[in-house]
Amino acid sequence: MSEKNKSDMLRAPFKLEYDYERSTGPIIGKFFEGLSNQQILGTKNGDNVYVPAAEFDPITYEHLSEFVELPETGTVKSFTWIDQPRKHHLINKPFAFALIQIDGATSSILHMITNCNESDIEVGSRVKVSWSEEKTETIKDISHFELINE
Amino acid sequence: MIDAAVIGVGQTKYDSKRRDVSVGGLVREAIDNAMKHANVDWDAIDAVILGKAPDMFEGIMMPELSLADAIGAVGKPVLRVHTAGSVGGSTSVIAATHVTSGNFDTVLTVTFEKQSESNATWALSPKYPYSPHINAGAGGYFAPYMREYIRRYNAPENIGWIVAAKDRQNALKNPYAHLQIPNIDEKMVADTPMLWEPLRYLESCPSSDGACALVISNEKLAKGRKAAWIKGMAVRSEGTLSAGRDEVNPQGGQDCASDIYKQAGILNPKDEIDCAEIYVPFSWYEPMWLENLHFCDLGEGWKLTENGTTALDGDLPINMSGGVLSSNPIGASGMIRFGEAALQVMHQANEYQVDGAKLAMGHAYGGASQFFAMWVVGNER
């Protein structure tokens, strides 16, 4: 038996996959629906406004149901630059993963910033949503964010 | 050991698809109901214990992390429990142990399954490269044990139909129950197609979405109010396919039952326990567990089913709420048994209350009949 055949004996293909279906519920569901209409919706609890919309207040655990619409602009709170995207990334040119605080929100959303150089971004940079052509009622309805000059 | 009692039981409406809520919303529905029942606020909760069956059931890895806000665990100790189908029972025991240990005054515990987001049979029977894919699921796995029970004790085939009809008749009195089948009777069960010999379609549990939560406390909150005091609780385990193992009457189940009876000072469970909620996902498991839990001698279980002892108006009512045969959100199913036992001794089981119940048992099993969790609760400390 060849060396190759010996090693094949020790392997067997094992493909495990299943398409799950997620119920988003009334709060996250409405947030996604808003994205498909090019709206940024947050949930409000006193002085706190959560984007992405939170179903439960992360501090007080209360049910949240009051929505507010926020602008498409925000501020970079933190980022990391991806110079050589891999095939599983959603953007196939250099981009940044960033935490972005939408104007009027008190929490940050994780998304991507592209069409710029690494040296163009800093904490505090101003960004604006770039909407996707195709609407799927998912987070992908935001294609990415882009830097803006104000 | 410090005395502990259930002071709140909360459930969701069980259904095949609760598409109206997220996983967090589903879990929170049970928690809100339990905290309302217990009349406590978040300030009273010292720790949160979450249980559910395999993560592959919903495809959410470590749900205790993403659910931290929904279950009010932020800033508090949180623990996740997993022991397959028995998890609702073992989670209840572990939560209660957090109180009896003296480490916490009041613990919130919650279990759930949202089966509509996936397919439990797929998750339980993946295609492995080294064996033919049988896609059997739980029913196919347990059917041979039921056939062996029937063979050993020469039980008549209608016993399974009696259990299936009886539990669904009880479910008609429980607004939370998933299956509500008007006019259900033995004949309707017997006329359904055979799934896995000897099990017919209506002798099997449904797939349900749902959650169940309990608030468990010591005397600080439980004294002087309606409470289900825990008189004995235990968990036991066995290997999956070890030689000499008797899956029809597992040693782990026998030992677990003996342990809780000893703790509770029960010498004759059939006479002393007023009613029990036991984990019967397939009809034949009622007589099998009656024997395993020492309610009767070997071979006598099916006779208790046949002569009506286990009916709601019988001497030992079993699964008054409709049981797993009527609602099966897998991860929560054990805790529902434990919570329903508590409701019986709190005399709050409404339409399916057993008159004057003072001592009730909750039971769950899981895996390949290898994990067991049980408790006995009473209306007095």
C-alpha cells in the first residue's frame, strides 16, 4: 500500500450543515425592517439610545419598545484595519472593522469602513452610511460606512 | 443544608412555532411570568442559572452569553447547564443547590428550546462517515427499549394509547399546552400511522417552542407564603452504551429516585406522593418510569396505567398538565415537570389541580436514558 493510500484510510469526508431560521422578534425585526427602508432605528430608555436596537436594556434589563429614528452619520469609536481581506470577508478591498456611534446613540454598532486609506481613519473620524442596492432586512442592508468631511 | 422553596413558576404558551418572539423574548416571557408569580423584582435575584439542550438545536453557541440582558444576568453570577433532555430538571436542581448551599438567597433559573429555528432530529442524528445514516431521532432510538419492555412483561398494545389519550385529555385543561386535540381518545391514537414500532404518531411528543422559569429562595422570601419546599433532589448519570446497562430500567434512574425518597423520608412512594410530573416523551415511558421510580414492582407499571391509577382522578395522577406528550420545548421540558409539581403543592394548578396535594414529584431524563434529575416538593417546610 502506498503512503498516500495509507493516509487516505485515516480520513473520511464529514460535511455537517443546516440552514437555521432565526425569529428576530418585534424589536430586532423592526430594526432590520428600518434598514431595508434606509432608516436607522434605535431603542430609547431614558437618556440611553441603543443602535443596533436592543430588545432589553443591557443595564436595567427592562423591555425596550420606544423607537427613535437617527441620522445616517456617526463617529468612529474604535477600529482595526484589514489590509488584505480574505475570501470570507464581505468587502474585497482594504477596509476597517469599526465600532461606530451613530449620532444620537449612546452605544456603538460594529460595521465596516472602506474607500479610504488606513491613515485616513482615526478615533473620532466622522462617517456616513452607504446603503446596499439589494435589501434583505439584515445588517447587510448597510453595505459599509464611508468617511465624510464636515 | 438550608431549606429552599420554589416561590415562582413562569411558563410561556407552548406552540410549534413562536415566530412572534426572538429567543430572548421567549425566555423573558417565562421569566416575567415567574417573577410576577413570585412577586419579586430584579433586585431580589442574586444569581441566574440557564439551561438548554444542545446548542445545535438553534445553532446559537453559548446562548447564556448572548442572552445575558434578556435573562437579567448582567453583573450577576450566571451558569449554564446542559444534560440533554434532562437539562430542565438538572438545571432546577443546580439552581436550588445554589440556595441550599447558603451561597445565595434567591436564584432565578430559566430553560428554553425554540425548536422552530432548527430540526432536533437532524441535530440528534448527524451523518457520520463511519456508519449508515439512519435519521432515527429520539423515537427511533427509544423504540427498541419500549419493545423490550412489552416483551418482558407481556403488556397489551393499548397501554401506549391509554397514556397518549390521557395526557392529551389533561392538556385540554392547561392553556399553556401545545397540543390541544378536542375529543382525543384511545381510538384516535390507535388510528394514527406507525412511526417506530410500537409507537404511533399520536404516541410521540410534539416539537415545541417554549420556556419555563422558576424563582427559588430560602426562608427570607419563602416563609409565610405559598411555596413548594424542596424535600429531596438529586441527579444521576450513566454511560451511553456501556455493557450490562439496562436501558429499560436504568440503574441511574432507580438510584436517583431512591436518593430523593431517602432525603424526603418517603418509605412508600406510591402511597405518600400525591401526584407526579414525569418525563414521558413517548407513551410507553409512563409504565416504564413508574417501575423505575419505585412506584410499583417490575411488570406492574402498565397495570397502573390500565386501571386508571395514573388518570387525573386516579390514586396517583401522572402528568396532570399534559406532560411532554403535549408540550416539548426540549430544554425546558424537565423544568416544566419540576414547576408543575411545585404548582400542585402550592394548590395553583387550576383546572388540573389534584385535590389537597401535599407532596409531588418532578422527574426528567435525557440523552440515551442516561441522565436523570428528580425532586420531591411539599407544601410544608
